[in-house]
Amino acid sequence: MKNLSQAFLLLILSIGSADAALVTNTYESTYSGIKFNWSVTFDDSSLSRSIYSSYSGAVERVIDASCPDGSYCGRFSVLSDATFDFSMLGEIVGSTINWTSGSSFSAYVGRTESEGTFVGIDSSELYFYMEPEVYGSSTFGWVKTTDGYSVDFSGSSALVSTSFVDVPEPHSLGVLVLAVLVLLTALRVPGRVPFKINLLSSPAQNYL
């Protein structure tokens, strides 16, 4: 059992570096003199984003910024689908619809080394854009809702917090499952002594 635990530890250490992270940035803006927070969540390891139909909500095309075959090869360090939450703005104007953009919105986050981060939503229900930090992080947006509201707001948005959630990539999970199956098979073979992994026998132990 000790050897099995050590093997699992080695496995976890070997795949930990392959994790991506979901990032949530929370900003503060002002509408009609009232301050409110809004947020955007995205994958900081992504290099593609989807364009959705404003009518059916289906994916029309995918913009790929990965090298060497991407449409914007070499320009973006991040290009990701995103989820926005403007629910506090909805409370201010008294709207009861869902103010959180989902998969039916063409919502995105992009980042370039020279310009910085920009975010946006482009759909028939909601339009929003924030310029990269190098331009002063100005926000431009207006909302047309199904319950009769038309909201216009613009101004500076200050970043108030950033949070991260590590998400294992699919191939990392596949490696983990395969390793577990191999270990279980080795333990179940009759008359076979499971292989041993002794981490403490390595000269590197003196540096841990």
C-alpha cells in the first residue's frame, strides 16, 4: 500500500503542470451614478473562440489563433470564449431577464503582448466592448432586452479582483485513468509481485 501511495504521488506531480486555469476578473463600473460590479470568466490557456448565430445560438465558425495555421497566428497570447455576468446592472434597471451571457453569445477575451487584454460580447441581445489597458480600459456597451429595456453605459472600469480555478486538461485526466488501470492490473495478476517505486531512495531526496 505504501508503494502504491508513492506511485500515485509521482503520477500527480508529473501531470500537475498540464492544468489550465479558468480566470474570473471582476470590474467596477458606473451607470446613472450608481456603481456596480460585473465579471468575465475565461480560459487563460485557450487560443480559439467561437462565433455564435444571433438567431439559432449555434456555432457559425471558430476563430483559431494557434500557430502555425491560425487566422491570427502569433498575435494573441490568449483568445478564449467567455462568460459575462451583468446581473448587478440588471438589478439597477429593474430587469428580470438573465443578464449572464452563456454559450449562445459570441463572448470573448483576447490578450496580446503589445496591447494587453480586451473583452467583448457581440449578439442581438447584448453588445459590450472593453478596450485593452493600453487605451485606458474604456468600456462601451448597450443592452437591448426582451422585456423592453434599452440600457446605454460607458466609462472607465476598474479591475477589483482576479480569481483562478485550476481545471485538469482532458489528456491529463486520460493519463491518470490509464495509470490507475495499469496499477490495478499489476496488483491483480496472480503470483506477480507489484513493482516498487521508492521515492526516498533517490539522491534528490536531500534537496526536497
